[in-house]
Amino acid sequence: MNKSTAWPAVPALSLLALFALITLMATPAEAIIRQRTLQLPQVPAVGTIRYGISVPDNYDSRPSGQLVPLVLTLHPGGERMPGYGANYLAQFFMTPLTPLNAIVIAPDCPTRAWTDADADRAVMALLEHVMSEYAVDRRRILVVGYSLGGRGTWFMSSRHADVFTAAIAIAGSPEGQPLDSLGRIPTYVIHSGTDEIVPFGPDQQASQELEKSGRPVTFEAVTGRGHFDTASYLPAFTRAVVWVTGRWAGASR
């Protein structure tokens, strides 16, 4: 069962400012993020997952048979208010992703962490549901996450390289994932050398080892950025999206 409401997407803002804009509708929307819930009887420990979804404005007018990319965004930790995934999509992920003209989904993490087995099953069930509803190009499915979501991105891409075709991990860590399972799909890794929460070293070391072994991995170190200075990661994130687009174009030839 699906229920939906509409949320406008705006440039990077604090969550309080974002809520104010949503409430007052003082600024025209750049995109529409609809808030939905999906019942998951196949994952009884979760039951229902809440998620935001943004569909390109031109989706209904696309040429017959034309498929569109799909992006899964994984929010960081912090306060888990209902709709956190949709809010973080509006606050951080949406603007760099806009050039992809993709369907973007942003679930609320249904358990403690994206790396939990029940969260994994719930998110993959959500993906399959969305792909059954929309004309998705299965050659262009991206997973991207920040912090807790960055770790989730490493996790999802390592376990579901048959589904995802690119990954962008920001300020996360591949902690606990076997090296030979990582970087099997094009993966762009972003981390700050001055991250005071998630150690820089594991991301850098794993990325460098994967690059040396010929895996399609690129590591970008940003400097002078704290873990919570999210807006400062947007330029690197934008470059990562361009890089993914290039990898997809090369793979389609």
C-alpha cells in the first residue's frame, strides 16, 4: 500500500530552515519529492518503510520505450524524524543529482543502520517495487550516501553489484566489508582528511588498494572540511556525478 504527499526540494539548508520553507511554501519548488510508505510483509521485522521519491518533470512525456536512471540515496545518522530521507534528499543530494534526470528515492533507514540485514532486505524490496512502477534503465542504477549512508553505500554496492551500476560514498567507511567484494562497480569515494567523526584512513587505504588492483574506483580527498560541514562536500559530489555519467556513457558503447 502506497501513500504519498509532496515535498518541495530546495538548495542545501539546515533542517529547521527546510521545514520552514516547506510549511510556508515561500519559495517555488525546484523539484517535487513525494513522501510515501510501502508495506513490506516479506520483511516482518520492518513492516513498513517510509521513503521520498522524486520523478523527473518530463517522465510522462518521454518518448515511448525510453528508460530513465534510478538513484537510491542513503541519509546519514542523527535525529531520525519521520521523513528524514526525503528531507536530506532535498537538503543535500538533490541539486547535484538533477543533471541525471533520474528517479530518486530516499528511504528512512528502517533499523539502526543501513548495514543491518533487515534494512538491506527492506531497501532492496523497495527498489524492486519502484522498478516495477517506473520505466527504469537497469544499466543506470546509482547508490549514494553520506556518513552512515556512506558506509551503507559501500555495503549495498558490495552485496548487490548485480543491481547497482555505480556508487558514490561520501564521508563513510567500508568497515567490515571484505576488500575483494568492494569496487566491483564504478565507485567514487569522497572523504575529508580532517573528518573528526569517521576516520579518513580506512576509506583512503581501501580506495587506493582497489585502484591498484584495477577496480573502477576513484578517491577524492577534500581538505579543511569537518564531518558536519555538509555543504562543502557539494562540489566534490557534483564532480562524482559527472564521473558516474561518463562511466555509464562508456559502458553503453
